Amino acid sequence: MPEDLQQQSGAARSARFIPAEIAARLPATAQTMLADEYLTDRPEASCRVFRAYRPVPAHFHRECDEYLYVLSGRGTFWMGDPSDEAEFAPGHLLFFERGVVHALPTLLEEPVVFLSIDSPRRAPDDITFVDPANGGAADFMARNAGG
């Protein structure tokens, strides 16, 4: 467990994080679509830094609302309606409620890294692809694939 999270999840009730440093610790490549590192992991909410390595097909999360702040990279994203696909860039904040179908169809400039705040906590395997042929939790996140 990263030192930051150990301090936060132990007796401490507060912590300080530098998302850019956490992003730099993520692997340069992955067999999965994403790799992440939790900053906080509490029942009420979780906060993660994650990197996208390839486009992410249409999917949704059953258990949480999600806020995605773009730290680096550019790409396209849609939420709810594929015809509303739009470009994202650093400084943009994307929000969608649990159950809202969303996708990241195009990576334009890498690395694509987000700071994610999930409320309540998003379990690593909380992923449902609209088309089950696109995979499952082990294809989505490195921690679910054992990577």
C-alpha cells in the first residue's frame, strides 16, 4: 500500500496528495484499459488517480457517481448519448451519476490521466460493459487482472 494511503487509512483523518507524482508512478503500459492508484478508499467515497492506455467502450458503474478531473492528455468522451461525444483536455471536469453509460472512444494525446472522486466508494470491479463481448473487470483495470 502506498505510504500516502497507509497514513490516510490508519489513525490519520487527513492526508495530503500530489496527483502528478502519483500519476508518474503508474506504469507506462498495461494489458488492461486502465491502471489506478487509490488515494482514499472509504465507504463514503473513494479517490483515485488512473491512467487510460486504450479507448474504453461504453460501460457504466452500478454503485457510485463519478467525478473525473483531467490531469493530462486529450481524448474524446461521451456520457449518456454517443452523439454528444466531445473532446476533453487538462482542467476539464466530467461528472455522471451511477448507471449513466459513458465511453472514452479516442485517445488523442497521451498520457491520459484522471483524478477520480467516486461517491460512494467505487469498488475496482464495479464495471458493466454495454456489450459483454468488450470484456469485464479483468480487462478494464490492472488490479483486477492481477497486474
